[in-house]
Amino acid sequence: QVQLVESGGGLVQPGGSLRLSCVVSGTIFRRNIMGWYRQASGKERELVAGITMDRSVNYADSVKGRFTISRDNAKNTVFLQMNSLKPEDTAVYYCNARPTYPPLNNYWGRGTQVTVSS
């Protein structure tokens, strides 16, 4: 059974930083494309950042230069370092895993709340 467990969310002031972590089990982590998504209240879920098996990364335009995604295959963990946070970054952040071997399912964590407010 594949499980993704996020942590690191919380309340932070504008301009502050948070580091999200997602620990993955039940799959061959190094053979997964990993991503962070977010969903703000009343909005659709959107991709924030993704990282491939060879560590190629991509980011939403709204977070480029502020957020950094990384992975530690030895610890089955993907990270999202978030700096210079803005109120519009407030959302529930979800970890996503896409195995590159069959079955080609799509797995999600339960999410962690990030609130940026003074």
C-alpha cells in the first residue's frame, strides 16, 4: 500500500519561510516522479513544483525564485522549501507520487495547511 505523509505546514508571517516534507512508502521511491500541489479555498488544485527521477525540476510561474523542490532517495522523502511567502500562497499543500512502472497510478497525501498571514 502506497502512503504519502506530509509535514511542515503551519502559520507564518508574510516574507517568512517554511519547509514541507513528504515521506513515501510502499513504492520504489527513486522510480517516481514527485510533485507538490496546492489548493486554496474555492479554487482548483494546481501544480506548484515537480521533480523527476533525474532531478529535473519545474515550477509554477507564481513560485519561481521563491520555492525549491528537492528529493532524498535514501530517505524516500521529497521537500519543498518555501521562502518569501505571500498571503496568496495560503493553501493546503499536497504531495503527489507518479510511479514510472506499472501500475501507472497516481498517489496523493492528505495534505498540510500553509497559512501566510500577519
